[in-house]
Amino acid sequence: MMMQFAQVIALLITLVTQSSPPPPSEEAVALIIESVRGGENWIHDVDGMLIRFEGGWTHHPKAIAQSRKRLAGFAIDGKLDPNLHPDLKPKTSETIELAFDKNRVRKCVEQHGFSRRVNVWDGSRATTKSEYFAHKSESYAIDVKPYRLVGEFYFIDITWLRAGPHKFWWIDPKSTWPAESFGRAEDFKFKGLETFRGVECHVLEYTRNGFPIQWFVSVETKQLIRHLTIGPGYKFDHWLGDYKEIELGRWMPMTQGYTTYDIDEKGNDYESGRREFKVVEVRINPTLSDEMFAIEIPENAKITDYTHDPSLFYRYKKNMGEDEWHAILKEADERHEQETSIRMAQEKLVGKTAPSFPKGKWINSKPMTWKELAGKVVVLDFWSTTCGPCRAHLPKMNEFNKLRNKFNVVVIGIHSAERSTNAVEEFVQKNKLEYPIFVEVLGDSPYAGFGTLFDGFGVQGIPYTVIVDKEGKIGHPGTWLLESAWGTARSMAATD
């Protein structure tokens, strides 16, 4: 019996030893990192490529419900047409085509049934054509350099080529990616073994700006299987699989994708969507036709013209008259002067003490002061009930308000000044807004603008969002991107 027991113990020790190999040394980890990066860098040795992907999005029901709330302000007769808003569809399909040679580059992303966007550099001019099928509209953009219209976002829709900095001839030579942004090989630490999508992986981690970035690298093939980044207010989870040797020594993941995350009313992350693609065609050094890089602009099409600084906006006309062209240039210069003046004024406000709340009405809250808000980061959303794009912010503000204690961030809606707040209060009640909202009350004042608080924060248009830091000072020049501002505010709140 003792002999059998000893044999069992010996067998268990052997199994544990076999299933738990010793962790790789620091030198071995560095070699794994260099191997992964070397497995991508062959793309710089080819003269051209053609890659086609097919796939699409899967949206979580909770994310669809949130999108429906976000888009409610654009509803017609209270209804939203899913054929006009792909985020309301449980599944959508897409095709991505990437092609380049020594002198030309093309990118086409088509979301079937919704939109198609083509960016090309034909060797002398960059052109973008954007089509929206449901809306039956299209627009164009042109530039004399490929940087703005093709540029560094060429591969952004896919997961491949994320292991290190990559430079291509169509990317602005002034753009640089320091090695620290991707982690030096010696910075990575071994965190353990984990099976991901059926593949046993080394989990390797480095820290950027105080937050971890993890690589999951196949133990067997030393190929990157997952790239995971988690920080305050964001989570990026990219994955790759089914590597295939398309030419000797040149491997490429034939399936890839990423998962997006949002925050529910309890402050927990949940999977809001998944974008997945398969490579259906890949060719190295192909012969590419001139037609692939040709975009013809029709008469009277909407044009954004980056060949001029400042940019121009006009309707395309093959035989543009001198007076017509002069009027376009004059409008651009006047617009640029006004925008520059506004931007400079807003930037000068950063670091200044936030203006006090004037006489007004507080809805959903007792009156607040910056002294009472000290120690908290505050997101101010400037809006109006008559502003359609503003209404898209309101559901998100409701969500963010529920997370105020978890992240130490307060949200306050700042409505444009009114002589009576009755209409605003009715709107708030009807739309079930729960966060604090302030409305400056003009009374008999002859003032006719947005309000003195808008002026104090340099607000020239809405929607507009400003962040006030823990010390009651303006911490950001302002943006119309509410979710971006929320992410910045969370980062500021997490910093001691």
C-alpha cells in the first residue's frame, strides 16, 4: 500500500512538473518580444500588398439600448430607423480592402447597407470619397499629401501590426513613435501562463503611464495572440489567430478582431461590441490597376479641400471662375481667423479659477459652489433644449451621474440662459434627467447671448464640455466630445 501511495505521489509530482514549466528568464522574455516584432516587420521588405477582409460587428443588447438613448434626440416622430444607424443592429457586416505599392496606396472600408469610405493616394493627390447609402449622400476630400487622408490610421481598423512602431512611406516623416510607447523588450515581465481562445500563452506585461499593457504570446509558436490595454476609463482588447505562412518566413493572422467595452449603471465594464474579420485574400507584390486608385469627383459634389491652409469647403465645379474661387478663399480666411481667436481665448483659460455660478435655477440639486465641489473633478456639459446634437449627450450624462461616487467625478449640465426656466424643467422631467442642471436666469436683463457663465468658460458653440479640476480650476480647453472629456476627467480624478 505504501509503495502504491509513493508511486501515486511521484506520478503527481511528475505531472505538476510537466504542466508547470519554469518561467522564462528575463533574457528569454526579451527574445520572445523581439521574435514577435520580427514576425511583423517583414511587411517593410515588400514592394506592395493587397489584403481583403470580411467580417463585421456584433453589438450587445445593452449597448444597443444605450445607443438608442444616445440617438433619441435625432428620432423622427419618436422612432429611430435601424437602417440609418448601424449601432442599433445586433449584427452588421463589413469589407475592408488595403492595397499599396511603391507609389500608391488605397484603403476601402464598406459597412454593407450603410456606408462606404475610400481613401487613395494616386501618386500625386490624395482623395477620399465618403458615401452614406441610407441617406443617399456623398462627400469628398482632397489633399496634396497622403498623410492626412491615408496616413497613420491606415491599419487602425484591424488588429495586426500592433507589436511595435511601423513606418511606411505614406506616413508623415515627422510622426514618430518612441520605443517607450510600445515597451522596450527589457521592460516586459513574465506574469504567468494563460489559455486564450484555445492557445496556451505566455502573459507578458509592461507599464505605460502607470497602467499595464499585456501581450499573450503563444508558447508553441511565439506569435502574438492577444494585446490587452486597461486604463482609467478605457479598455482595449485586440486578438489574433489562425496564423498562415503566406510566403516563406512571412506569417499573417488570418482571423483577428477586437472587443469594445462600456460602463453600465453600476460602474462595471461590460462587453458592448465585438468586431471580427477573416482574411479572404492576400497577395504580396501584386500588379495593381490604375483604376483602383482613381476617384472621379462629380460636378456640385461637397468638397473639403486640404490643399489650402486653412482648409476650404465648397461645391466642386470643373470650371471654377476667378471670382468664385476668391470668395471661397475669403470665407476660409475669415473662418480661420475667428476659430483661431476662439481657440486661443479658450486655451488661456486653462489653469484659471472657474467662474462662479451666477444667479440662476438649480434643477435636481441644491445650489452648488466651487468651494463645496473642492476635491472632485467636475464635468460641465453646456447645452440647450433647442440643440439637436446636445440632446445626444443627455443619456450619457445620466449614466455618468450614477458613477459619480465610484470615480469621484461630478457632472453638471449648464443650460443656456433663460428668462423663465419652466420649459427647461418640463424637458428635464419628460426626459428623466437625474443629474444636476444649472440654468442662469436673466430676469429683466437685456443680455441676449448664451449667458454670462458660457462667456466665462469661453463657450462659443454647443454642445461643449469643460473639465474643472479638484482645485476648482479649468483643467481642459474644452471639447464637443463628451465621452472623451469623461475619460479625461476620470484620469484626472485618479491622480493624487
